Amino acid sequence: MEDTQKTLDTADELLKPLGIPTNRPEDYRLDASVVPANLLEVAKRIKEAHWGYLSTITGLDHPEPESRESKDRQWRHIQDEAMLDDLESSGAVEILYHFCCGAAVLSLRLLVSYSHATIPTISNLFSSASLYEMELAEMFGVRIQGIPQEHLLLPEDWPKNVYPLRKSFHGLKESGRH
Amino acid sequence: MNHKPSADEKFIIPIGPQHPALKEPGHFEFSVDGEIVTGATVRLGYAHRGIEKATEERSWQQNAYILERICGICSHIHATAYTIGVERLAGVTISPRANTIRTLVAELERVHSHMLWWGVAAHEGGFDTLFMYTWRDRETIMDILENLSGNRVNYSANLLGGVKFDIDQKQVDMIRKGIDFLEERTHYYYQVITTDETFLGRTENIGTMTREQAESLGSVGPTARASGVERDIRVNAPYAAYTDFLIKMITDTAGDLKARFVVRLKELFESYRLIREMLDNLPEGELVVRVPRRIPEGETISRVEAPRGELFYYLASKGGDKPERIKVRTPTLPNWSSVLSVIVGHKLADVPMMLVGIDPCFSCNDRMITLQRKDNSDVWTWAKLRQYGIDYYK
């Protein structure tokens, strides 16, 4: 456990010079909030420091909140005013890049609104990322620059702009395919 | 008259989704220059069932059953990763006895999974006698699992808050007897795979992956350990009863197919030792503790060592009786990139052995990936190839 704390401290120090806000939700985890503009810089730093390996990328859907309170709670950690306006009008996808080193898990958390869901690929730094990114693009409708924009996991005749892991998806029938 | 193909003309060999050399649905395209593979792509997704989405519409308890059915070989480890995560979110600590039984079944499962794998690998290598021997012996472990749980594959040993069945003295004796027999057989198999000349011809110095490659490609499990990467969640981040019953990490430095056999077989001796140790020291305790129907709001990450490597679960709850999100990343997925990267430069005949060398599990990982070819060679469509043939023979 002591080693895990040290490993997390190393990650924390790695991210500090870049001004990345971090917190520890559990004793073996470190969360860091990144934005599309500094994602590559942060990923590069992790790679150059040989801090662990990319374990996977998780997507989370945050549909447009229904009430004012839930809005405040859902977006409480967002500082950027323009980003907040954007989120209020459309809902968002949160992307978690999980890096593992021993028992320690570092998750880079990136939030993008549906209307501005474009991020760069990190597959030039971590080649295994391309498979996770392709899955993310197809399941959540995040556009990832630098990877093939084609059907990956879903059938070739899957309708456009239908993203199955978004909360609004309840099967193809309802979305008007049949 | 003489047509000498220029360097950028390649022949594409498609394999799958239905193919005699691969028993599971994956589609591969290998571009070859004579016998030598120059590029590889894979398209998966033929067994995609949308399980992650399905979990969002089922209760926490029901999900234990659906997640166990992600894989028909390492079913127990999926349920283990899930239940450990849910119990952590709920703040529940299960009894030492339940924890040990959970771990015991996981090790029994590893034995059956590894035996199944090297039977399949032997078959791909044209060594069908070894295939039949291992699958016959594997029945020992299947009988043990059936006796304990009533099932051969989906044992449903895990419940949220514990395990479903206890182990009595008669069963302890039966497991011990089975393990003694399997240990003796494993010694024999170890000798076969390290000395049989024809088999070594298919495995030695084939598919070699360096430590640096394994590390940067994010390989996991025996595939990574065979290249000297010390990655075993049971040791790196002990969970369940691995905190009390310590396991030794097995690594090899060769990084070739033979090393992947050696690592898996040596690992079995560790599993046998650990199973005996757990049977000798089965702690007392309740089988199940109560877990609330609604799981408190929060998120957690649960990582366990499946027979094929690190299995990663991300769980999020919004405080309801159904999960907000469950993300599963199975070990086969990161291992694909290792095999498709090192396959370039090998003979086409080595392809089935190399594919099987990572112990791929399609139903586990089913997704699709495309790997970029080494060069920018043109991929020909069927129409273009046909036209080329017509023009050539005109």
C-alpha cells in the first residue's frame, strides 16, 4: 500500500507542473481533469516518464440534466463559463483514460459536450489506444482526429448518428430504423 | 511476357470469420510476399452482444449473472471482478471463508482454462495427440467444478456479498486427489513441450516479442510475462484471498511462443500449490453477508488477473438499484496488438500458432480493430483483382 501511495505521488508530481487539478477518490486511484487542448501534452509526459501502461479508455454519457439542482451537481467541477453554457444546452460525454502502474490507477478525465465532441488521438503515443478510441467513437459519438473514421464494432449498415452507449439509445426500433 | 511483380503488389490472404484454422469468429487479412507476412488486419465484432448496455437496464444482482456469461471459459473471473467492485461500492466486507472459496474457484478455473488452451495450441501446431491428452485430463477439473457448483462452466460461485456454496471435507479430499493427478500430468506435459523436437519447431524463436514491445503495447497476462514484464494483478494489486495466500509471479525472458507455453505451465504448479494451501487453511465464516439492493452513489475500478491477463472493470452507481455504467476491458483486447505487430516477417504457416499463442477469446473481447500496415501498400478490391486477371491473361 505504501508503494502505491508513492507511485501515486510520482504521478501527482508529474502532472503538477502542467497545472492539472488532481484528486484521490480512492486510496489506490488518482483522478486528473484534462481538456482536449492539453490531453496530448499530459499523455506525452506520462509516456516519457514510463508511468505504467494504458489499460483502457472508458466513456460515460451525461445526458442533458433535467433540473437546475442536478445540473449544478453534475457540472460542479467545471470552471469554464463558455463550457458550462455549452453543456447546459446539449449534454456531454466524459472520457476516462486509465493508466495502471502496479496497484495504482491514474485516470485522466476529459469532458466534452455533444456539440464539441472532437478530441485528438493518443494512439501516436500509445499504439494500443486506437482500439479503445475506435470503440469510444462508435459507442458514444466522440470524433477522434487521427484514426480511421469507419465502422468498427457495429455492423456495416448501422444507421448514422446513432450511438448505442448514450443513455438516449433504447434500441434501433425507437430510433426509426425499422 | 514475364511479369515480375513490383514491390508494392501484395497478395492478401483472408482468414475467417469461418475458417478451419480458427474455431472462433474473427476475420483476418494477411498481406503476404511469397510466404512471408507483410501486414495484418483484423475485424472482430461477430459475437458482439451489447452486454455493457444490457447491464444498465438490469439490477445489480441480475448483472452478476449476465456478466458471468461474457465468457464461457473464464466465467468466474468476470463475476469476481464485478462482485469485488460492487462490494467495495457498498462498503461490504465478505467473510474470509467466502473470500477463500472465491479465490479457490478462480484458481481451479485457471487450471481448466490453461489446459484447454494448450490443447487448442497443440492442435493448431498439428499435435493432435497432445490435444486429446490435455482435454481428457481437463475433465478432472471439470468434474471438480461440477461437483462443487453443479455446473461445468458457468458455476455461479459468486454472489454479491459472498459465495453460493461451501466446501466440505469430502470435497476437499476430492479436489486434492484431482490436483495430485493433474500435477503429475503437468510435469509430463512440461517435458513434452520443452523437449519434443517437432513441437519446438513450431514454437521456439517464433513470434518473439521483446520486453520493450510488450511494455509499450500494453500486453497483459502470460503473454506479457513470457516477455519478462512483471505484470500479474494477483501480485501487483492483491485482491480477494491473494492478500493472505501469496502467489509467485512466473516470468520468462525468451518472449517467443515456447516461453508462453513455459510460463503458463509453470503457473499451473503455482496454482496447484495455492489450491492445496487454501484447502489446508480454509478459514471459518459465513458464506454470504447482506448487500443492499440499492448501491450507494460512487464509482470504482476493479482489476483482477483472469487466466489470460488483467481484466478491468469500471463501475459507476448513482445510488439506484441498477448500475449507471459498467465498463469491461478483457485481456484479449490489449494482446491483439502484440500479436499483430510481431506477426510481420513470419511465415504464413506460423500464423495460426501465433494467433492462438495469446489464448484469444473472441466472445470476451468482441470489438473491431484495424492495424495499420507496415507499408502503404494498396489494398485491392475483388473487382480490381478480377480485372487485373483478365488483363493479364488477354
